[in-house]
Amino acid sequence: MSNYHIKNLEEYFQVYRKSVRNPENFWEEIAEEHFLWRKRWDKVLDWDFTKPEVKWFEGAKLNITENCIDRHLVTRGNKTAILFEPNNPEEEAQHITYNDLYKRVNKFANVLKSKGIKKGDRVCIYLPMIPELAISVLACARIGAIHSVVFAGFSSNALATRINDSECKMVITSDGSYRGNKTIDLKGIVDEALRECPTIENVLVAKRINANIQMKVGRDIWLQPLLNEASEDCEAEVMDAEDPLFILYTSGSTGKPKGMLHTTAGYMVYTAYTFKNVFQYKENDVYWCTADIGWITGHSYIVYGPLANGATTVMFEGVPSYPDYGRFWEIVEKHKINQFYTAPTAIRALAKEGLSHVDNHDLSSLKILGTVGEPINEEAWHWYDDNIGKRKSPIVDTWWQTETGGIMITPIPFSTPTKPTYATLPFPGIQPALMDAEGSEIKGNQVEGRLCIKFPWPSMARTIWGNHQRYKDTYFSSFENKYFTGDGALRDEVGYYRITGRVDDVIIVSGHNLGTAPIEDAINEHPAVAESAIVGFPHDIKGNALYGYVILKDTGESRNQENVRKEINQIITEQIGPIAKLDKIQFTQGLPKTRSGKIMRRILRKIASKDISNLGDTSTLLNPEVVQGIIDEAL
Ligand code: WT7
């Protein structure tokens, strides 16, 4: 028997050692005992990082939707699979059982087939967080079509680029979406994008907001009437282990987005096994990840990982601030959420609003809290721990990437003692390495370097769609025979990892490497500071100097800005050293952020160096309007 469910620290170390000593054997046991295969594999793993090529469970045949749906019907047919919580709190939540999901996915799959979609075709899904999003993803997987979900906040340009890159045949969208008290004309955005997308044959349109939209004859089709007519049975396509499951775009440091390609068997095994352990899921738990399915977090930990475990997974259509900043906690209370997984950005935004929105809700159902997507600063970590988890719910700070497909470095709750701002220990099967600038591995503890992974894991992306060379160059060329994550990390005295941020965010000041994240953490400890971002700008003597953009908390009392500047540098001096002091501090109202909450430093760097003639592409920003404000303040 494999230790599918790790229950204490000793067991974690045991399992981890086994996973490193004999990875093939380790993954084979997990695959064997916990999944439904149409045919067994011939070989567990074949790999060569110099090509790079990685194959898991070669020769096996399966369909991931049989693992996520069909096999649960006997024991969990009437259990809620997807619990849909609408944007408008007055609209009723929907409990979609495994039986319902089976029928709805099959109907959808039959609709896709009737419109000529076959195994291997690419289908672009551009939908809000409504049940049709999860269902269409699974319907594609049912028939072997490759889904490419594009987050429904992306612009028409961004959408068109992604459709064209993978030559999608179909777009699935809706007549619009709700976002707080606003509606968004998604179909209009699709129409705009499709002016330059020659490969699209049909657009399937779900009804959500009853908007009066244009339907292009011969191309656009309302979904509901087709679903009504479709059969509830659809034989699952038998897929090879390494057949593509989906493409998901992620931004590169420059140039066009990278279509990360994930394949079937390894992705399924890894997301299911990580979900079970990282969230310690028990049969009657209600699990909620607040991400959008448009990101990898939603693919792996709203849809595939939870459903492969027969879990109840919540899908929330709305935003944390509507109808007020208590919405998350209202939902936790309403659905008695047991595991809650969100982003540090959301935590900071909610913390800023004060405790009045928290304290009027019963959060006693919560057992485990999670964070993902960026380093969490100490202050936000403690706010989350004190006020949401009431110091009894472990926080899993999960480090991973679109490219890794699943969680890589994380505490196992109730096993791994947590430590604020530390993602702690590698998940079983993950072999991290810290590398120095010369390309050698840095051994031992209390060290810092570039984070690489030395050995393949089942859910790693296999290529960049249409550009294997770029895949090789980006991830396998910096360090010999290793996957390079692009992140820096330190390993503390007990071997815990702390992600220090992207190494492309490193600023060299007077020959010293300074990470932006620790400096920002220090600044954020100032009681008047809500958020900050550091960039480098050219300096005659030091090469680079540090420029800080600082958002002050709205406390009502006025502060002497000169004093705050001095105090900030005082804290930095104390925490990091005088070398990390800021040369300039600009108080600002907002920071330019990508839709996944990352600060777009490229823009801040340009403004700091007074080079605003060409700010580059700002179309992927969540809040492009803040940019002009920052420029005006700077001048
Ligand atoms: C980058 C990947 C993983 C799903 C969401 C983001 C940063 C992610 C953490 C964490 C510190 C983190 C890294 C990573 N990151 N999780 N727990 N602590 N940094 O996916 O958009 O592909 O971004 O997010 O820099 O490389 P992504």
C-alpha cells in the first residue's frame, strides 16, 4: 500500500525518501491504487532533460473524466461535485451532483462532437466562472479535444493572440458576465477578437446575463438548445498517457505568451495526489479555491485535482468586494467551508478593510488555509492566521507554477510545522536544487540561490505549443540537466524553502544582489504602509539605486511624509542593512498589476528611470488606469 494520505511529519519524511530513492516505484504505486486505467502502462518514466523529453506512464490508456466523474457515480452519485456560488448573493447557489455532472459533461461533449470537434482539436474557452466553464473543460477532455482556457478578463487582443497561436477551431463563451455590480460584454470582446482569427469555425454561446447580443449567422450558436437535444451518454475517448490534455498560456518575461502544454496521465496522478495531501481532504469536506479556472490554480485545484478525489469543490462567480468586503467570509459561513485557498493579494486587500467584515461571520468550519501565486509577507500571513484561521488552521503556502502543473513546495497540514513566509518542504517526488551563478549546486542549509528541479515529476509541462526550442531555452538551458524555475529561494537551517521572488526581479546595487521581495516585506512592516513595490533605476556611482513605490493606508490621520520616508529606510536598515535603503520613495495610490496579482515592474522601472516614451504593452494589466497617475506623481 502506498501512503496516499500523509498523516504526520515522520510519515512525510518516509514517503519523501522513498519518492527520491525510487521515483518510478513510488509513482507507480500511487497510479496503480488510486486511478482507473483502460490499459496499464509499459514504462513508468522515460526522460532526457537535454532534449528535453519527459514521458510518464507510457503505454497506458485512460480518460481523465472517467477518473473525475464516472468512477464516483456508484459511491458518490448524489454528492455535490461542484457547488456554484453566484456573483449576486440573492441568487441561489447550485449544487451539481456527480450524477448531474456526468450528464451535463456528456451532453456538452456530444454538442462539441456534433459541431465537428474531434480528438486533438483545440477549443478556446472564454467564459466567466459559471458551471459551463468547468463542464466545457471536462467535455473537451471527454472527447480528447485540447482545451485552451483564456481568462475572461483578457482583452480581445490577448484573446486573439492565444486563439491564433494554437489554431483553435471553436470558441466557447457567454452573452456576458457579472462582476460585482457591473456586467461585461464578453461576446463583444470575442467578436472583436475573431476579426483576426481565421481558424475559428463556430462560437458556442452560453446565456448568463440575458444581454441582447449579435449572433453571426453560420458561426455563432446558442448553447442551451443544443444541450437540450443532446444525449446524456457519451463514450469517453480512450487517450494515451502522453496525449495532450490542455494548453494554458503564461506570460514570458518578454514577447508573446507561452502556451504551456500539459498531458493526460501524469497531470492527473500528480494533481489528485497533491490535492489529497496538501488540503488533507476528507470525504464530507467542502473545499473552496477562490482562483479563476482561467489560471492553472483553477485547472488543477478547482477542477481536476478535487474531482479526481470525489470532492465537493466550490466555484465562485463574484469578487471579494461585492456586495461588500465580507463576501468571502459570508460564503465560508454559508457553505461551511473546510479548506480555503486564496492569493496573498486578496488577503492584503481584505486586511486593509479592517476586521468589521470578518468578525460578524462564523468561520469555525475552517480547518486549513492556503495561499498561492506570490510570496506572502509576514504581516499578511499573521493577519490570515490570527483573524481567519484563529491560529488553529495551518496555512499552506504553496509554491508552484503554470509550468509545474501542481503544487511543488508546501507544508503538509498537521505534519509540517509552518513558518511564516516559508513554503517549507518539497512535496514527495520533487527534488529541488539551489544553484549559484556559476552553475554549481549549493549544498547544505542556510544558503540562497536559483531554484531548479533536478528530476522530472508527473505534471510538468511537456513543451510550449508550437515552439519546443523556446521551451528548451527558457527552462532547460540555464543549468545543465535541470529545470530552471526562474525563482530565487533560500533554504534555512532546517531545510525549509522560502521563495524570494523572481530572479529577474533581482536588483544589483553596488555589486550586491538585492531581491525586491524582502525589501518590500520590510517596508510593509511600517504601520502606515499598505503595499509597496521596489525597482532599480540607474545611478552614477552604485550602478543601480532603489526606487520605492509606496501605498499608504487610509487611516484618516495625516502623516508627515518626510517622517514616513525616514522611518521606512530605518526599518530597511534594521532588517536588511543600509545597502538596501531606498534612494527615492514615491507615495502612490495604486500599483500596476497583472490579472494574477503580480506587480508589473517593467512599467515601474521605466517610470523610475524617467523613460516613459514607450511603456510597452499594458493590455494585460488589471488596472491600466493607475499608470498615468503614477507618471503624474513622478514628474
Ligand atoms: C510564479 C508562478 C502557481 C499558480 C499561480 C501562479 C510565484 C507562486 C508562490 C508562493 C512565492 C510564488 C513564483 C512562481 N509564486 N506561488 N507560494 N510563494 N512565490 O502561477 O502565474 O505561473 O506564476 O508565481 O514566482 O514562479 P504562475
